[in-house]
Amino acid sequence: MLKKTLNKISSITLFFITIATTEVEALETIFNADITVDSSFIDNNTFSKNVIRGLLNVGFETNLTNLIGKQSYISVGYAVQRGEQGSDIAIDIQGFSNIDEQDFNHAYEVIFAVKLNKKLFIKLGQMDANSDFAFTEYGLEFINSSMGVSPTIQGLPTYPQPSIGIYSQYKLNSAITTRLGYYESSAKYNHFDDFFSIAEVQWHYQGHSSVKLGAWNHSYLESSDRISASSTDIYIVADHYFNEKFSAFMQWGQAKKKVVAVDQHFSLGVKYQGLFSEEDTLGLGFTQADVVGADSEQVTELFYLFPINDKINIKPDLQFISSPSGDKSVSDLLIFTLRLTAQF
């Protein structure tokens, strides 16, 4: 059924591509590509190893506003990842690199989006839910995965495998925005009777600052005997803008111990822009994950982002990981990563 649905989405996408090529004056298509390459040196006093991995994203977005009459677009993306999976070596539970994964290449997002009126915005298709929910605006430059999304949110359809769903956003007023999402669960479960639903309320204040409160539910069937299981819980994300140079974030999440690996998570970080040039960024963050049946894994991360030009930047990143996966018998880790990012 999943393949049939994806085929339908692909057919719709091809339809819009055909329109885009025949109605050049009415539609605008923007093509994009970016590549991220990490080289990480992992050391824990008993062994050291260097791992390299890369992620390539290509895609396009076609504006359909002139065709449909409402502000709308389609967006299609394809992703390719190659290299060693660093967390298999580091044995950390939070993921010291947010592009870390087994090799893959597949369609990443296939989205149709439309703004129905001044308040209501809707998206349909295969999408990365973390682009809309539970992300930290001022934590995006950090490399550790838990700086960007709480590991307590089980089943969230995000990297490396988004899933089919529907997303709606309703702006109550200038300060309050509500969001709802309903998705086929993570591809790891691979059933259309496995679903992930999420709701979020965001309060905007002082221009670029906000607080988000979210609740989620992941219902799925386990193993071949199809035993029903479910998890429901909450999270909080706060982003505060002090001035054009200084910003900070905080996030907290919890989940029931019976069905998750991490039952509580907390992170916070600060970011300073313009240390040596107008565009460079220095960041310092801390994240702690309470591992079920073990102790807490704690990570301190320091990075410096330096743009070579408007398309290419480099980011040296240092992480100290205490009690990897909550195991105090394992030596602490020191991981240095050099990240190169280029946009085309």
C-alpha cells in the first residue's frame, strides 16, 4: 500500500512538472542542491578512529500560485547518504552527528502546500515532520541530533526517512500559532496501521522569540504477533532572541519508560554571531538524555561556523560525551568533527 501511495504522489508530481514546463510564464521553478560532509575523530582513551560521511540533497520547488489562484507550491527532494555510521563506533544514544545513518538513497520529501486563507496553511505528501514540529530555531547549527529534536519523541517521521502525512497550521493572531500533524509512522515499522500524531502551540513574543508546547502520540503494532502498543507525551521548546548577536534555546521532553529508550531529555544552548566577522557563529550547548534502565548520557558541544563565501562554510565542532548510552562503565568520549557544507 505504501508503494501504491508513493506512486500516486509521484504521478501527481510528474503532472505538475509537465505543467511547469508548458506554462513557463505562469509558474516559477527553483532547483536546489546542497552537500554536507563530516570528518569525525572519535577518542575514548582506549581507542581512536576517524569516520567520514556525506549527505547530498537535490530537489526543486514550483510555485503554483498563478495556476491555482491561491498561494501554493510543490516541493520534491531526493537524498543520498554515504559513509560510516559514527554512532555505531561511539555507542552514544543521542547521535553526535545529525547526518549519521546507514547508507541510503531515496526520495526525501514530496509535498503539495497551499495557503487557503490568511490564517490556514496545509501541506500534503511525504514530509519531514521535524521541519514543522519540535525543532529549536537557535539550536539548528549544532551537530548533535538531540540539540535539534528531543530523543523522547518516539516515532517522529524525520531524517533519514520522512513519511506520508498531512500538516496544518492555523494562525490565531500575531502571537499564537497552532499546528497539527498526522503521519504514517516511521518507515522502521512499515505499516499503514502505525501512526504518529502531533499537536503544537507556539507563542511568539518580542519579535524573534517563542515558546512551543507540544503533545504527541505514537501508536503501532509490535513484531509478527502484532501486539498493540502506544506512547503519548509532551515536550517544550523555547527560543529567545536577545539581540542581533546573541540568542539561546532550551528544550525538554519526557516519555513513558515502557516503550522508549530515553524517558526524559533536557538541552540548552547559546549562540553568538559576529565574533570575528559579520557572518561567523560561535555556539555552546549541553544535552542530557536519561536512558531507561541505565544512567544519563550527557553531552557538551562547542562549535564555530565560518562562512568561506555565501555558498560554502566550514564548522569545527567539539563534543565531550559522558557515560555514552548511560553506561558509566564505558570511557567518556571526545569527538572532533570538521563539517563542510556547500549549496548550489
